[in-house]
Amino acid sequence: MTIYLFIEQLINGLIIGSTYALIGSGIALIYGTMRVLNLAHGEFYMLGGYFVFYLAVSYGLTPWIAIPAAIAMAFVLGALVQRLTIHYLLGREGWMFSTIAATLGLSIFLQNAALLLFGEQFQSIPYYVTGVLELGPIRIPAQRILIFFVAMVTIAGMTYLLKYTRLGWAIRATSQDRDAAAVVGIPAERIYMITFGIAAALGAIAAAMLGPIYSINPWSGLPMLLKGFVVVILGGLGSFPGAIVGGLILGVVEAIGVQVTSSEWRDVISFGLMIAVIWWRPWGLFGKKPS
């Protein structure tokens, strides 16, 4: 592998890793706030991709209108899912297992609903931008630059929201101690619903960016869900900063590993890295060691 090819693969890894970070951060946000392991998170990615496809391709809306509209639709869907399912399970005896079973069932339901509504055809979203950026012998498609830019802006926006806004303070307070947050007037149930909506919106953003590269189909959420779990295990389950770093690490390791071996080894590399981290540091890179 030449130095230029290595740099090109490193850049591609950071670009794909930034979308992994969006997926993983949604899983981490839900788990960190309400201790729910959402096995239906991949379906938010899948449905977000379909929302963008139908708005941009079938209805002919410009992507700069279709994408925000799809993100808003995903947010509403996520909030409704939390309110109609998870809301009634939290606090009951055995609620942690019940929420896992419920989200698994929801994942299967949404996959089959998508199959009935949209069919089994693989759908592709046209590129939003064309052209190639050339830096000497290094060539980077403009679409991939856009993906990285949108992902980084989204991550920066989420970081600002969680650290410097009243909503972010409420989310962090609820995640640390729900009862104490309620004492100071923070409505935990509303925060849970909003958090689920934000996580779904993050999945839709990732789908909107990856839609022109990877096709959308009723089963496209499952691979992203698995990558999301690898990311949160790398970074630490429930850690938002850890999910960001974990996503970037996974993207880079995959890109370089595939270049050294072949594309068939992509998932082997991902899960091999996950197993190594579980063996070496089971609480993740940014997680806290159990006392």
C-alpha cells in the first residue's frame, strides 16, 4: 500500500466512521438517558432513508428540503414509538428485559411494514453533489466530503445541545438521577420521549448521507444496528463522546483493514475489534469501570 493510498483510505475511513458515530450516538443517547437497549434503532435509519427517497425522488423535492423534512418525520416517529411502547414498560418489574423484547419485536414489525409498504426493491438516492476534490494524487468525491461535513456539524450541534442548553441539562440530569431531576421540575417522561426522537433523527441523518452510496431496503437497518453496537461497545455503553470516537475508530480500522485484505473481511474486522476491546477493556474506551 503506497502512502497516498493509505492517506486516501484513512480519509474514507473517517468519512464512513462519522456516520457510524451518528448511529452509535443515538444508541448511546437512549441507553445513557433511560437505560434502554433499543434493538429497533436500525429501523429508524432504514425508515429515514425511505423518507428521503420518497420526498426527494418520488415527489421531486430538492434535497435541502427533503432531508430536513425526513429528519423531522423521523423525530416524530421516534417520539411516538417511545410514547406508545417504551413509556408503558419503564418502571415495571423486569422492565429492562421487557424493553429489549419490545424493541426486538418492534424491529421485526417495522421491517415487515416497510416490506409491505415499499416493496423488496433496493432504492438509491441520487448524489447531492458531484465532482471530485483532487489533492495531488489523492482523490476524494465531493459527496463523501459532504457526508463528513454534515456528520461533523451534527455531532458539534449535539455536543452544544447537551452541554449548553436547558434541554441538554435536563437530559443529563435525568440520565444521572431521574427522581432528583423530578424534584427540580424536570419532566422525565417528556425528556425520554424527546431523547428517543433525537436518536431517531440522528439515524435519519446518517441514512440521508449514506443513501446515495448504499441502497435503501427493508433490511438495511440491521447492518447499521450491528455497527452501532460495535461503536457503543468501543466507546462505552451510554457514553455520547465515546460513541463519536468509537465510530471514527471503527471507520478507519475497517477502511485500512479492507484495503490490506478484501471487502469480504469488513465485518470480521469490525467484530474482531469489538471482541478485542471487550477482552481488554469491557467497559469501553470512555466508559467507567464498575466499582
